[in-house]
Amino acid sequence: MNEYLLLFRGGETDRKEQTAEQWQAHMYRWVQWMNGLQQQGLLLGAQPLSSTGKQVTGNRKAVVDGPYVQAGEAVAGYLMCRAGSYNEAVGIANGCPILEFENGKVEVREIQELKM
């Protein structure tokens, strides 16, 4: 099995339009989805990310506030998982609750082995 990183983007505008009850139900679907992956032994880790951060530029000459991307493109969180193939990892991503939002996206990237 290979390891994959799922990067979650978007959902901020849809989140603002939800009632507290709708948001609670949405978050429950996240818990169910991740618990299912954990029970299958596929979940390696997951965390949300702050919407603010710092960006270090080339040659460490500057540290600036960031990220500088459109709101819907900012990485909101990540999940690391195991899967037998890219297609299987994409299948895992298809179950992600962020896709309930019109601008919700999941980027699937295979984690490469660092050979030194």
C-alpha cells in the first residue's frame, strides 16, 4: 500500500451560509468518514489548518503574511491515508464531506519515498 495526502480546499463561503445545526451535522459526517477510514486501517493522520500563516520566500530573504491565493484555493486541512492505488485514493477522496460544498475540492497526491 502507498501513502497519499489529501488536501482540502474551499467550503468557506458555504460554511457561512449554514445554520449551527447544519454545520454540526456536516462536522458529524467528517467524523463518520474519518472513523470509517481509521477502522479500515487507512487513516494515518488528519488536521484542519488555520486560515492565516506565513510564507518564506527564496533564499530566506523575506517572511510575509500568507497564504496569497484566492480564498477558495487556500488549503483548509489535510488527511494522510493508505491506499492500494491512485484510483483507490481518489475513491477515498470522493467520500470527503467537503465535496458537499459547491467550491469544495480535494487534491490527491501520492507521498513519495525520500531516498537518501
